[in-house]
Amino acid sequence: MSKPGLNLDVEAPDMVAGVLRAAADAYQQRAEEQMQAQPQDRTPVIWAAAAGLLDDAADAIGQIVSRHSSIFHKK
């Protein structure tokens, strides 16, 4: 089983979405593994829901970053 890490100590806000997506992928994988190992257990539903929320948050942050992309491309 993978061990998702949610380290939001990133260099810039545009990196947060990637961190959230990586955690979402790990949680989704965990849910799928648990569903196969213990079909009667309902815990994977919670892992899958958490993955969905993290994906939604990543999408929202990605939209904000793209609206303000000029901030991240200044030199």
C-alpha cells in the first residue's frame, strides 16, 4: 500500500495543485486496493471521497494560478 505524503511546503502556489493531485492519486489507489482486499469494508469509500475532494481542490487552485499566471512567469 502506498503512503501518501501531503507536504504543502512548496516554493510557489503554482506547485500546490501537483501536491494535491499526487495525494489524491495515492488515496484513490489505496481505496482500490482495499476494495479488492476487503470488498465488505466501507472504508475505501472514504478514501475515494477524500481523493475526489483533493482533486477538486487541485482543479480550483489550478484555475486560480492560470488566471494569475503572469505572476509566476516574471523574471
